[in-house]
Amino acid sequence: MRQVFYLPGFDPREPETYWGLFRRESRITAERRGMGITVGEAVRSADGISLDWDVASEVAGVETRVRYSLLRWDDIVRNRFPRSNLRRLTSLPGLWWRLWRSGYLRTFRREARRFHRVIVSVHQFYWLFVLLSLGLAVGAVTLTPLAALPWFAAAILVPVLAYAILSLITHVTRGKPLYVAHLVDDTAFTHDHASGRETAMRERLGPWAERIRAAEGRANEIVVIGHSSSSFLAFECLDRILKADPGFGRRGTPVTLVTIGSVIPWITLDPLAKETRGSLDRVGRNTAIGWLDIRANWDWLSIHLRDPVSASGLPAPPSGRFAVMRVDIEDLIEPNFVARRRWNLFRMHFQLLMSSRDRDAFDYVAFVAGPEPVHEAVERCRTHRLAPAGEELT
């Protein structure tokens, strides 16, 4: 049995959303690739930290069983998103002053490029919304019958009205196409996690790490998948295991880390992210655990210029440490859909978790539930497409 531990990104949706996505895409993959795939019912664990389901596949008489476990942290996200505008207005200036003063923004721009542009732009949009709300509130008070109010009443009414307008605007734009509030709050979470101010996620990773560790010897292989913000949570979790058990991954059960839509330098370039950088350095040098980084140049919400260790300002990892797989968007969806979806940044960010139209290209469901062991697929990818650490890959 293959044990997959999947860590989703900064997403407040119920975990059953991911089970529904996996089940839907499994049907499409099965039809396109001539596979038999059965996805079992999803069950929440007794401790409430995971959603688990079984997957059975059959290809040319070869049967594969997979236990798919998804880390639940939707409750943590909902405590962080959406935040009140009061919290945003009081915390953002200090955060951006710290990031600018430390030189983070300059190095982040160099390593992230388009992702840096997205993050800076959504914050600029947010402050534009603040100014727009304030302007509309002033206009409403001075250019309407409200102008007859005493000056002290108007002085009180303007910020109250501006706050109400801002709340409406951020509510409307927290989803597609702009996702302003979502990315603003995700940024705050990332840097709070970096500095240690955010503790709930680290507490959640403790029992999750124990669950991964307990799978050694029970499963044929262990696959830990981190998508988006969980690209750094995944290696932090593995580092916890290695600290407690340095022999993990060396006793016959292959362990593989797979990062998809990675944003690792987003946090590790923060000068306060000492703990996260330490975890990355240790896991990056531990060759007992395979590491596949699946990259998409068309995904603006990921960072994919260099290997994450070098991009984080750490000493280069051992040569050949990372297997890199680059996926073209035309492999996944029809060309006539590309232009329509290209600017739906979150949809494109999730596209790598969906079925591929090209039966010979990367397909997420076939990758995690197909007959080829994941660690063998990763080693094949590493051997056939080996890039020296630190080399620019775009």
C-alpha cells in the first residue's frame, strides 16, 4: 500500500472539497488513460486533523492501493482569513516596514519575479481600496444633505462610513479575479509563521509528523505532498521527524517529498524565518528522502527559478539533490481554454492537481495512484533531467 500525506495551501474551504476534486479528476483520468480507479468515501479522523480516503487502481492487470490522507488546517486558515480590516490596517504598515528595512523585498523580487509582482500588486490594490473608501466617505458627507451635520458629527461619520465601504469592497474582491483579501491575509500568515508569532500551525504539525512517522514499515512507500504554502510546511514536518528519528527513510520504506506550486523562498528569505531555513537546510541535505519539485512557468502563484535551497540564500544542496519536473499548460488543458483561464490565477495554481489531457504528460491522479511507485518515478525524473544546484532553470 502506498501512503500519501497531502498538505493543502492556505485555503479556508472544507477538506471534503479536495476529496470531491480528487474523485472528479479520477473519473476523467480513468477515461483518458484506460485505468480503473475507485475512490472510497472520505472519513474525518477521530482527532480531527485529517480527512482520509482509499484509492484503488488497476492498469493492465496491475492493482495499486493507496491511502490518501489530507492534513486539515482549514480551521486555522478561517481564524486568519478573512481578517477584519481593522487588523489589516493596524498590522500591514509594520509588516511592510520590517520587510523593506531588512532588504527582504529586494531579494524576494530577485528570486520570485512574477510572484513578487502579484503580492505587491494585491497590497497596492488594498491600499487603493482604503483611499477610495475614504474618498467616497468624504464625498458622501460633504456633497449630500449630510453636509448640514455639525463638523464634529461629520468627523465621526467619515471614518465609520469609510470603514463600511472598505468592508464591502474587500468582501467583493476577496475571491476571483483579484483575490485581494485572500493574498493579503496569506502574506500576513506566512510572515507570522516565519517570525514565530503564529503558533497554531506548528502545533498542528506535531501530531501530523507522528502520523507520517508511524507509516514507516506499514506502507510500501510514503509520499508527502505539499502544495502552495504547504511546500514549506511539508519539509518543516519532515524535519521534525528527522530530529526525533535520524534513521527515518533509511530502513527500507522509501520516503518522497513532492512540492507543487512551491513558494518556499517567500518565507525562507524573511530574516526572521530562522527555524524554517534551518529545516530547509537539513531536509535539503538529507538524501535519504527523495524530493521532486513540480514546476509550471505559467503559474504566477509559485516560485520556480532555482532550487529552493539556493534561492533561500543557503549553501547549495548536494549535486542532483532535486528532481525537477516542468509541466506545460497545453499538456493539461485544451489550447482554446488557456487564454480563458490564464488570468484566473487561483484556477491556474490548482491546475497541477487536475487531470491531464495528454495521456503521456504529468497527471496528478495517475502520479499518486498509478502502478509506478512514486519514488521510482522521481528517481527516473532526476536521472533523465538532472540540473546542477543553483542553475537558473528558466
